[in-house]
Amino acid sequence: MERDSHPRRLRLARSLSIAALAVAAFAAPIAVASPAAAHSDLIATSPESDTTDQPSVVDVLPEEVSLTFSDDLTPPLPEEQQAGGESTTQIRVFDETCEDAGLLIADPGHADTRECTNYATGEATVDGPTVSTAVDAAGAPAGQYTVVWQVVYQDGHAASQMFTFTTESAAPAATPTAGPSGDPSAEPTAEPSSAAEPSDVPAAEDDGISTPVILSIVGGIIVLAIVVFIVMMIARSRRS
């Protein structure tokens, strides 16, 4: 009996070792893949996103929209390396007149945003865990806005989603460039000519005979008196 029990124990130990190796071989890929499959989580947006319990309402459309994740994001590729000329990192902002904005996520193949206004300007930029874009808010109407975003996680996986918020008032329109007078509505005026037009020169007022004329008359009378005096003296001397 003792001789038979020894081989049994060997077979049992061998079977347990094989089972342990099989379990380890199955679990190893899962353990390695789990960290790689763990993506970042979206932890904040600006403006805040609507929730099922609480709508997000701001005064007017802000001049920047941003999203912050739990881990750093992959910066977008240079423009010359972007497939099809489109960056894998994007933020687009549409008002409620763009009915297909949501389809960019739900059914991208049927989304048609050609007639929609995208208020985001320029390329989205990444700074660590935050991606942001500037917004041209001038004249943007009041109402609900849809922000459609796309980012690339550090593990190389891309993700896209959207969120919504509402503005209470329309944003002010763009201010016209001020004219030379400082009044935005003033038209530029021509510089005055250095040479005055004849009509611009005021006519001299007639105040009577001027002083030089009077002096000339008086002088002429005196000269005439002297000449008469001399003539009279000559005539008298001839008579005598």
C-alpha cells in the first residue's frame, strides 16, 4: 500500500503544477493588458457640462472652451503628419441651429455640418491633461451649445464625445475699428489743405480812408502850397 501511495502523490503534485502553470499563462496577458486598457477619465470641462440633474448655464459664450482629464494627453501631431489634414485632437463648438452636431458622435457617417457655424477657432492645444481651444464668441446667439471633442490618450487610443451647456444672452458683436477721431462710427476725414481757398480768406472790412492815403494827400497839399508860393514870389519879383 505504501508503494502505491507514493506514485499517486507524484502524479497529484504534477497535475497541480500543470494546473498552476495553465492558470498563470491565462492570467498573465490579462494582468499586462489591464494597465494599457486603462484610459484617462474626463474630470472637468469649462464651461461645465449639463447633467441629468443640473443644466449648465453661463451668461454668454466664453472666449475659450477646455476639458481636463485625469492623466496627460498626447499632443496633436504636426499638421504635415495628420492623416487627411485633420488633427486627431479637436474641439468644435456649435449652436443649437446645428441639428447634426450630435451625429458627429452618435452616427459620424451621416453627420452633415456643412451649414453649421463652428465657433472654435484655430487648432486645439494640449497642456498636460488639459485640451483647449479659442472661441470666436462675437455675436454668438443665446441658447444651447454642443461641444464635440476628440483626444488621444497616452496609450495611443483616441476617444471622442460631446457635452452641452446653455448661454443666457447673446454675445456682443465685434466692435468696429475706431476712426481718426476715436469715434467707431466716424468716417475718416480728409486732412485740410495747407493752402487756403480764395473763398476761405475773409475780405478786409472797409473802415474808411486809410492812414497812408491821408498822409499822401496832406503831403501833396503841402508840396502844392510850396510850389504856389514859389511861383508867386517869382511873379512878384518880376513885377518889381
